[in-house]
Amino acid sequence: MNPDLTTLVHAVNASGASVRRLGDGKFSLVGSVPDDVLAGIRANRDAFIEAYEEERRTRYLRPPPADLLMRGAPPNWRADTRKRVEAYALGQGGDIGRWVLLRGTAYREAYPKWSITEAASAALADLLHWQFSDRHAQPEEVLRGFDEVLR
């Protein structure tokens, strides 16, 4: 991937924005990005879309970028959902567990009134939503579906 395209893809991901496929070769940028990033996307549209799609396909088994935007509230999960997401995340091994631990710690520092469970849940939600990106609006439900199929 071209280094300039890598920078653009990283900037989109770090800003919390995403690119959605609309069909018929059309795409939409969802969320906001800095003006210089938007100008770079417009100048390299087709190459950027290709680079974004490639990066998106390789998100599984990889932690999100360290500068991913933090959420303002923890997810409101039932205990079984949290357990399922935790098993999914930590089952990936490698750097994922370390990322979740560091991200949970960052949430505790940013939001001292949050419980450890809330901070850890927010970190797990960040990982899950980043890995699933714009493919699934509710990735927690996808994991529940996996559990049902495997039973």
C-alpha cells in the first residue's frame, strides 16, 4: 500500500469515520475527517477506496490503532454479551489482550468514575466495532449468532 494512502486510511480510522459501500461503484464517507484528509481522499479516490477495503479485510486478529477515538459512555451490555465479546477478543491472542488491557486502563484514567468492568467493556467494544468496521452495525449480535450456530 502506498505510504500516502496508508496515512489517509489511518487518519480516517483514527477519526472514527468509515467508508460505506452504497453499490454501483459508489461509496460514502461516514463521519468527519480533517480537511487535508478529505482533500487527499478526493484526489486519490479509487486508490484510497482500494486501500481502505484492503485494510478493512485484514482487521481481524489485529488490534486497533492506539489513537482510536474513545467513546463517551460504556456499552450497555448484558452479562452474557460481555462474556461473549470478551471470549471473542481474548481468544484472538497475540497483541489483542495487551491492547484491551491498555485501552481499559486509558478509560479508567479518562473516566475515573467508571468501574473497572465499564472501562474494560468500553475497550472490548472499541476492539469489536473497529474489527467489524462498517460491515455490521451490531457486531455483538453477530457473535450471538455464532454462539447459536455452534451449539
